[in-house]
Amino acid sequence: MRAQHRVTGLPVVLTFLQELRTRVKQRARRRTSHPQVMPRVHSSLFGQCRCKTADARREYTHMTIPHTTPMRTRIAIAVAFISVLHHDAIAQSPDARAAVIAVADSALAAITRGDVVALTDLMVPEAVMFPTSTRDGVTTYRVRTRDAQRKASMTGLVERGFAPQAMVNGGVAMVWMPYDLYINGAWSHCGVDVFTLVKSIGTWRIASLTWSAEQPPVCDTHPAGPPTQR
């Protein structure tokens, strides 16, 4: 899992900027006192590089700014950098990803129970579904509205998702979830469910649901093996 960046608030930002300003002033004084020995260096937002290898030094240069950059510009760069980290931490936090995966899990649980009302209640009124399938090398899709799904019969299905992946940005999210499906206890197919979700009044709801319906090895079966008979 990608490491999460955390910003603890305004005091940390102010402290960081004060340290940055002090560092720049100290270097300016050293250049004035010893102009003949001061090389032209690059300073990072986080201080000078103490890299041990050439590769590390090259990587470090991507995070540096020229030492001649005005103080006001340095502060603007620092604030922008911190803002990006803060936004990324909020948008991709584990809690946000867990919340949208929980909606996808609830949808599959409703399908397995045969509860079309519970399934469609997880959707926005305008939600659309796109079932796809491949036969004789030709892939086709159908379109199904939320209202049509709410009137459909859904019995004898066991759909199990696994290894979900989620991405979140603001009020938009996507969940990619491999699944397999059994009908009346017999193997049917496997594929991937792709949920797109939107956040409305603090609640994540499904805006669209697209899925593939294939056979191994094009898709994977559930790692736990066949489902337990109910």
C-alpha cells in the first residue's frame, strides 16, 4: 500500500515555513562572508541533499529549487507542495477507500440474498448498469436502468467478490472487484465488477455498475474455492 502523507495542521505549516526562511537567511550570510568558497548549490524544500549514491542525487534534484529563488516564491512553492500532500491524503485515505468498497460489498451481498430492493437502494435514481459478455470472440453489452433492475427477479445467485481495488477523489470513486458467480449451486462464470460511485449528502451511492462475464483463464475464480452450499 502506498504510504499515506499526513499534514497535522496550520502550526506545522507555519513552523516549516519559519525554518525554511531561517535556513535561507543563514545561507545568504555564509555566501556574503565567504564568496570565494561558496559553490552554486541547489537547496531543497527540506534542506541540502545528503545522498550517498549518484542515483539518489539525481532523484533528489527533482525536489529542488535554485538557491537564487526569491523567498516569496519559495514560500509559495512550499505551501502548494503541502496543499497537494494534504489533498492527496484526504482523497486517498484508507477510510475513504474502505467506505466505497463497503458499498460494493453490500451490493454483492444483496445480489446473493436475492434482494433487488436493497441492491437498487444503494444506487442513485439515475443509475445505469452495463452487463457485458463475450461469445465466439465477440463482446457485446446491454443497458439496464435502475428501475428495470428493481423489477427484475434475482434468485438462486451467489456472487462473491475478492481483491477489490478502490480509487477516490473528492466526491467521485471507483471500485474494481473481481468476482465469480454460481446459480442454484452450479458454476456459471467469473469476471470483474466495476462500480462508479458519487457522494451525495455524505453518502456514497452507485452511479453505474459495469461487469464482464467470462470463463477462466480470462478471469479468476474466488481464492476460497466453491461456495459453501446453503
